[in-house]
Amino acid sequence: METDGTGAGVDGVDAERVLLVPWGEGDFWLLERTNSPEMTAYVGGPESPEKLADRHRRYLRLDSGTMYRVTLADGGETVGSVGFWEREWQGESIWETGWGILPEFQGRGLAAQAARAVVVAARETGRHRYLHAFPSVTHRASNSVCRRAGFTLLGEYEFEYPKGHWLTSNDWRYDLVDGEG
């Protein structure tokens, strides 16, 4: 299933449309490409080749949730990744989401497009009411994506991610039933 994201870009100008393509065997290159200090600064830094291979295997076999390669609707060029997966949060099961857009495609509204598309994909499962994103409080771009995608800011929380690395994150929530953050 391919899911599209639509909506307004910066200053109300129509943004490029994106498609979400389910993660496949041939998508490992994208993990390697996003494993740079610049792309991993807010999540503990680059991972070892072994950890990247483990991540790729997890993405391929998610039994609750889905990872996607984000492509431009016109032309199919890969611009990043987005996904959602199950986790326990404050005593209930929720969907969590996260994304990464390649540096040369950043600043074009594509992450917000992908986030809106993943809202649709998570809603279609009918499994959980809420979709949460937990960007670092200092990661302005990801917090802006949450806001532009319609998530509601609930507050700040301490997270250990990756293991041994503590960070303060914002909890952004989207209500998949009522259609709002």
C-alpha cells in the first residue's frame, strides 16, 4: 500500500506531494545514508554497521506498525523515511512515530507531508487511538514538523535513547479517532 501526504507548505504554498512506500530489502542504503553525525545528532549519534543491520531487520519484520521509504510523488525520488510502531506509554499501548529527511531535501515541507501521511496509515490500522512523536526539546525542526502536522504538545519527558543516553523530549500526540492532536 502506498499512502500519499498532501497539504500546504511554507507560507501556504502547495508543497510537493510524497508517497510512503513500505520498507523493503533494498532500502538498507537509506539507513547508511542517514547514519551521519548531522542526521543522528538528536538521537545519540551514528550507529555501528552491526546496529544498522539490526535496525534494517527490525524494520523488515515489524509485526505491529510499518516503516516506509518516503518518495516524491512526482518522479519517485527517495527523500527519507518515516514509520510508526507500537510501544507502551503511561500505562497504555500507543503508536509512536519518527522520521528523517535527507539533508538535500530538508526545508521543503516534506517531513510534515510524511508525518501527515503516516497519521493516515496509523489511523487505518484501527488499533490504537493515539500516535505520539517524541523529538528532543532542542530539535527545532522536528518539533516544527509535529506542529505543522497537527500534533498537540503535551509536555516534556526524560527518555533513555539509545541505551545509556538520556535526553529531554517533547511528547506530541495526534488523536487518530477525533482527527486532531
